[in-house]
Amino acid sequence: MAGALIAATRFIVRHPRRVVGVYLLNAALLLAVVAVWAVVAPGAGGAGASMWAGVLASQCYILARLVVKLQFLASETALFQR
């Protein structure tokens, strides 16, 4: 673990603009997903079709957040491995 932290620190010191750039792009993507959810978030609906539409919308939001997290990790890993 200590070796990984040292290697990460050295990488950040050697490539600060790239690291900050990738981080800011990933953060902007996450903020975009949250902003879209804030606009389209369903309220507490009743029973029936509106309830299932709310469940579907909520599941899509969770999936989008998961995709953003995985993309965040993948882009940072790809930057480090170059």
C-alpha cells in the first residue's frame, strides 16, 4: 500500500495538469448527471403506472451514477498506465 501511495504521489507531481484535467472532466460529468436528475426527478407518486415510472427513472439514475463512477476509475487508470 505504501508503494502504491508513493507511486501515485510521484505521478501526480509529474503530471499535475493531466491529473487535474481528468478529475475535472469526471467531476463535470457527475455534476451533469445529478443536474439532469434534479430536473427530471419524479415526486412521490401514487400507485399504478406513475409509481412504476418513478421506479424506472430512479433505477436509470442509479445506473447512470454507477457508469460515471466506473468511467471515473477507468479514465484515471488509463491515464496512469500511459
